[in-house]
Amino acid sequence: MELMKIRDMLLVGFPEIFLGLLFGYKLLRKELQRKGLFHIIFSTIFILSIAAIVRNYFKDIVTITLINTMSYFIAYKIILKFNIRQAVFAAAISMFTIVLAENATLLPTLSALGTKNFFDTRIIGSIPTRLMQFMFLLFIIHFKINFEKSAIFKGNWKYLSRAQRITVTLFLFLSIVTIDFACNYTELVIKNYINHQPISISITKIMIENIIFMLVALILLNRTIYYEDFKDFALKTPIELFQMMLKKSNQEDMKQYKALLDKYMNEGKEEKK
């Protein structure tokens, strides 16, 4: 792995990490306040510093990426104050989106650069990847995808059902395997590019298969998380559901509930008469 200059790390690495952290943060926190933004910036500097050190000792993309994922976990856990499961989920999904964006844009970017040295034009070459990361972020904001209240990531581990524990564990392993696949593909393409070898049809097929696999994995994980929450909700008794609503409601909401109950009770009395 070619070592990055300080300028490149700031102009390429900082936006990449910042967008990655922001993506994970927005999935698990609805509101982004000034204090949260400061913590994200501080976390970005922390992860960028770790990445700079790691690149001095390791050369393969897979090892560097996995270690960087651990630094994301530390930032989410210690700086952003996530619990362990939230930090694991956020770190994995942050890196997941980064490698997905890189996989989707790497081959077209290298083809557009032609004979130019990718590392000399790293800042320009990273623009499509950053734009795709930004699109991912806009997607979850627009569709209001958020797991802040999900029991899978928020509740106490000992109170989770067996199915919920399996879901969390499978998510972790699937994320790591997917990231590993994506990084191996990236390393293969870059080595071919450095050695001036033509991009074969098989590599193009691997790119397409990788992107499809990652998208399918992301969709299935998303649906599974929602399913577990829905199942937990659906199995509760009416009184348990009502108690949950009361705990999460303000006084105005409770007044509306009371009005609806009074109306329902009055209608029942009239029907009996």
C-alpha cells in the first residue's frame, strides 16, 4: 500500500471518515446537535491519526481496513458514547458504506484516469467515492431510516431474545466477511492498475457481483432488524403495548388517549341501551 502524503490524508481521508461516521451516527441518533458534531470531528481526527500510523506498518488493504474498523468502534464507544452493540453496528456499517462506495466507483475512476498515476491524482479520483457516500447519507436522512429505539441495539443483552442475539451476531460476521471480500477486490484492481495490466472481463464481473452482494446483504440486514423489532412488538399483549405507549408519550398525547377511551366507552354504553 502506497503511503499517503499529509495533504492527501486531510483532503481524502478526512472527508471519507467524517461521512462514514456521520452515516453511522444518523442511523442510531435522530438529532445531530452542535456537541455531537464536535464529537464526530474529534472522532474523525482520532481515526485519521490511527490510519496514518497503521499505514506505516501494514501494506495490504484488508488488514488496514479491519484495523481502521476497530478504530471506528473505539471512536463510537468512547468519544460518541455508544453502547457496545451500537458501536459495533455503527463501526461495521460505516466501513461497509465506505468499501461499497469504493467498489462501485474504483473501476470507472481508474478507466477514466487511463495512464495517469492514481496515487498522484488521488484527490480527484476520490471525488466519485465521496459523492456516493454523500448519496448514502442523504438516502437514510430522506427515508428517515433510524434504529435509535431498536431493542436489538439499545436493550440490555440479557433481556434480548435468542433470535435477537443471533441477529446481532450474524450481522457482525456478515459485515466483516463482506468488507473482507470488498477489500480483496479493491487490492486486486489496484495491483493490476499499478502493474499496467488490462482490466479483464472477469474483474469487471467480480466488481458487479461484489456490488450486488453488498447491496443484497445491506437490504437483508435492514429488513431483519425491522423484523425483529416488529416481532417483539407483535408478541406483546394489548396491555403491554399500551404501557409502552404511555412511557413514550407526553401529557398531550395522554389526553388524546383519554378522549379516545371515553368516546369508545360512551359508544359501548349506547349500543347496550
